[in-house]
Amino acid sequence: MTASDDDLGRVDCGPSQPKLASFPKGRKNRCYRAIWYESFRWLEYSVKQDRKFCFACRNFSTSTSKSDIAFMKTGWNAWAKAMETNRGLRKHDACSDHLLSMTRWESHASQREQEAAGIRNMLDPDRPSVVSNNREYTKMLLQYYQYFCSEETAYRGHNETTESQNAGKWKEFINLMLRTNPLFKRYHDKMKQRYRTYDYTSKRSSNELVKSMAFEVRRTIKNRSTRQACIQC
């Protein structure tokens, strides 16, 4: 890399997509917008140059590529034209040479992922099935948590020990699912078999998963609001 692009993404790290509290404003009080990352995953921004680039074209284009030189080397900062239909980001996104660079990038990423997965699986042959089981088990738990939260139900009990006659709605519900839902019981038993006492149903796990769901809800609402504001600009 040259000194001019040393704050851009490297091949094995992905695009540089900083989200600053505020970006420098240029002509007509326009500036770069971090929300563009959501629509164009190849997009990256150089803080030093206050310009945007295409990660795929910078790193995976060929010597014969006719992709826009601004997105490959010099950078682009005509912010007012960024989202115009036949200009800026959308035009570059539809460029045939850009699409070829994207294909090469995806192929490179897939190959690296397969190599990494192969090494992990060699070290732990049971890992693929464990990952699959944990994923499906967590999905079911999240559905259960979502139900309790949407119903605004106080689901934790004061005494959740095995000696308690009523361990609270959550523990009693999980015990019911273990008796009546064979699929859930199978995932749960495999989880317990591997991690012994850990099954993601404790108070701490509940709080973490609920916080994660709340974060995703807030993020979705914020992104929708920001997107609508951008469209109206």
C-alpha cells in the first residue's frame, strides 16, 4: 500500500468502514454518510483523504479493468451526487468490471473461510455438528425469550433451585418444553453433554440474550429512521 491509502482496508481484513460522530463537510455543506455502508458493502472511506473508494476494485481488479479510476485509486468525494440514479455509488455498483471484482473478492473470502474451517475441523472433528446444534438450540431459546418479552411477563423466579416448588415461569416453561418438545430436548441434552452445567437458561444468559434482542430492535429502528431522513434530504 502507498502512503495515500494506508488507512484503507487490506485484502485479508475487508473494507475500512469507520463510523465517525461527524464527517467533514464540503461544498454545499455536504458530507460522507456512514449509512451508505448498508447498501454498498464494498464501500470504504479514507479518513485522511475524506474520500470514498471501492474495496473490491482496489484489491481485485485486473490490469485491463475499466472500472472507475476514482473508486480504485484517486478516491471520490462528490457527496451531493453519491446517491443519484445514474451516477456515483449506484452507477459504480452496476459496472460490469466492478461486478467481476466483487466475484473475485467473494471467491477469495470463500476460499479463506473454507481453509479456516478445515483447520478448525481437523483440530475438533465434532465442531460442525456442535456449531449446528448450538445454533438451532439458541434460535429456539430466542423465540421463547421473545414470547415472554412481548407478553411483558415477569419470567424469573425468586428461587430457581431444583428444590423450589415453583422456580418461576421461565424455569417451569423450560422444564415443560423438555418434557413435551423432543427436538428442543435433543438440542438441550447435546448442549449439556458438551458444556455440562451451561445451557443458556440462567439469569445471566437471559439478560445477555434479551439485551442482544433489544439492541437489534433499536438498531433496526434507527437505521430505518436514518434511511428515511436520507431519502428526504
